[in-house]
Amino acid sequence: MPAAPEHNPCKTLYFQVHGLQPSWVLQEEICSPEFRLSPVSSKHERQVFYDTFDWHAFEKNVAVVKKKNAVSLISLDSGIETESEAFQGYPASFFSSDLPEGAFREQLSAVSQIRAFQKYCTLETFVRTYRIVDDNEKTIGYLISESLTVIDKSGRKPLTSLLSLLPLKGYQDETDAFRKLLSRHITLEVSMDFRDVFRSIMQSAGRQVQGYSSKIRLQLDPEAPVHESMRTLLIWALSIMKANEQGIRNNTDTEFLHDYRVAVRRTRSVMKLIKGVFDPDDCAPFLDGFRELGKKSNGLRDSDVYLLRQHTFFGFLPSFLKPGLEQFFAEMERSRKAAHRSFCRYLASESYGRFLHDWERFLRTGTLPDLEKAPKASLSTISVAGSSIRKAWKKVIRTGRLIGPEANDQELHQLRIECKKLRYLLEFFASLYPQKTIVPIIRQLKELQENLGSFVDYSVQIMFLHERLQTLRETGSNNLYPASIGGLVGVLHLKKEETRAHFTKTFRTFDQEKTRQMFRELLDNE
């Protein structure tokens, strides 16, 4: 893919070419009184494309490409390299934090800070670059010829030949005239922008661009039996679990486990919240199994949360206490490795495989259950969704209104649970409702959840660190380590109290007439 020339280029135009001529023929044939081609360079080049598992770079309109000893950001809109940084090797994955501080790292961090950029595709290219010179001997743009070959485990697969035109600023009309001249000599099959080229490359490599998202993108039929819709939603949640298993095993980044656990929680919540759709006797062992599955991953996720906040925690303490915190995080790294090994053994176990197999078989059984045991199974999806959302919303409001200014930990923790239940229902059934109504409701709820989540996180962290202090006293650890933990507890306590103080205002914002009107508008038009 072309780097930006010294002059200010405009958008790159790409053309698929049938039977591309050798470069010397290209030079001789594309010759007229108005234009000629002047060779600049020719080279073989390996290009490796990276993106996060959920395609954050593509969503931000950039491609992350490794070439030689540098990694580059290429605009999907223009096809122009916008930033690059020295980078050695072709790793299977890397983080933005692996790059030296500077403009490139800042831009890559804006794409994603916590997700790894994974190797998605390797191309071998033969690139010839020409200057397009007009009859006044002025360079009006560049013509680049590329032959692309995809390299994967099965070998080498020729992909396509491309010609790309980079008009220089102020010479778009002249470059368009050259394109017309070019088309008289070479069959330009398809005109594309770089986004099209990128999709074609990924498709040839067996990658589906934006093929994974943890966001629910299902379109439910409002009049379908809720039993059918619930099965569709739960099969989707199961697919999210399966999609993230390999990333957990490979220890690629922490978001694989996060998405996996959210899918597990969504599954348990929706089954418990919407009763009467499945036979409870059939569901009981699966609910128990998912609860145990969540417990088995708790230790690994707890370690991830601390390690992800490592930089923040160090910023809370004065420099003379930081060495003690280094010892704490070294222990957390060891704990995480042990928890990761343990959970991966479970994922590879026969019992886990059998549990998922039985669960999928249960979900793919389309026959309606006995209506005496599942009286809601044949009701319409929209009617069950509406009544379930209404009930959960009222529970949130009722619980929140009972909490006074001196809210205790248990009250806020319980409200957080009720908010999660409402959020899962809204997201599961979002496709049944107008986006202009349900999106603002979810946004308001998220603000309340963020306040409650921060409070509960501080509470859990303080409790964990207090237990660690107790252990240090018993083992007679050196003074600096417990002093660092004690200092961190003090800061977290202040943060927790600040969050508690903001709760009343945050909840009042959610429990206002505007939000109530949005819920009424959502639910009264079922």
C-alpha cells in the first residue's frame, strides 16, 4: 500500500487489472504527447495486516500494516499512510504499549489500549512506482503497480493485480485525464477505494471483516413465540463463549475472558429473569453449571482487574512507597499465571465439553415445552419482553429510592445487580423497539451502572487488600510492603467515598421524568 509522497497527495484510486503488462511495456504503451511515466522504484515487500479481535482499527477507519522494520497506519478512506513507527519482527500479536512513546503510539492507543493487535493476514507484494509527468515536465501524481499474493499455512495464493493512482493536490483533473488514457491501453476491471482492497485481502485470507462483535446484532420477530426468540438469543450467547475460548487459552488479551464471562452472565440472567419459557426442571442443571463456570473464572478475572489498573495504582502513591507495590503486582502476576493454567485445564476438560454439548443440544430442540411447566413459551416475544423490562425497571427504581444519602455497601451492591438485570433485558430485546427510544434509555442506565460499578470495585479491592494486610502481619513481612498496601487502601477509600457522594445525583438523573417518559413511550406501544 502506498506511502504518502513528499507532495501533498489526494485520495488514492485503486483498479483491479486483468493481465497486467510487464513494467517496460507499461512504460512504453502509456506514453503520449500529454503524459509519460518515469520509474521511481521497484521492490518485493512483505506486508502483515493486524487488527484487534473485534476489528477496532477497521471501525476507526485505519489499517495497521507491518512492513520491513516499521509498522504503519493507513487510512481506509484515502489509502495513504498517515503515521509509522520503527518496529522489529512480525509478532503474532502486540499491544499499543509495546511501541515507543510518540505520535504513532498515541494514535494506536486511540484505537485500543487493552486489546491486542493480532496478525490477520500476510501478503507478498511486488511493487513498481512511477511518477506521472505531464508535457510541462511537472509531476502530477504517482502510478503504482502491485501484484498481491496471500501467504498462509496452506501456501501461496495469488490474489490480484492492482494499479493505484495518487493524484497530487491541485492535479486531480490531469490525473483523471491520465486515467482515461490508461484505460485505453489496459482493462481496468473495477474501481475501488482502499477499504474495498482491504476487504478483498481479508476475504482471500479467510477473514470476515467485523465477523465478531460482543454486541447483540440479532433481529428478533416481535410476534414469534418467545421460546423461539430466547433460544436464538441463548445460542448467540453460546457462540460468543466459543469464539473467545481460543483467545483465553492463548492468553492474547484480557478482553477474551471479559466477553466470555459477560456471555455467561447474560445467559444466567435472562434464564432467571424470564421464567415460564423453559421447563424449570430441564433448566436447573444448566443454571447450576453456568454458576459454577462463573466461579471457576473469578480468580483469573480478579487478577486481570488489578493488573489492568497497575499504572493507575502506582500513580496513587508517592515514589518511596512504589517499591512495595511492585512486590504486590509481582505476586499478582504469579497468581494470574496459576489461575490461567487452572481455567485452561477446565476449558480442555471432558466435563466442560460435555456441558456445552448438552446445552447446545437443549437449545436447538425447537419443540415447545409442556405448557403446564412453561406457560409463557408460546406467548409473543414483544409481550414477554415488555412485561419483563417493565418489571425490572420498576425494581431498579424501587430499590434506588429506598437508598438514602448514607448508602451502605450492600444497598449499592444490590442496586448494581438490579441494574445489570435491566441492562441485559434491554440489550437482548433492543431490536424489538425503536432505536431512537431504547438507545437513550440504555445510555442513561450505563451512566448509573458506571457509578455503581466503580463503588463496588473500590469496595472489593479494599476488602481484598485488607485481607492481604492481615496475611502480611501474620507472616512478618518487611515494613515497606504493608505500608504500600495501606497507602493504596487509604486512596481507594477516598475514591469510594467520592463515588458514594455522587450516587444520589446520578440516580436522580436516571429517576427523572424525562427517563420515565422514555420508558413509557417504549413500553406503552407494545
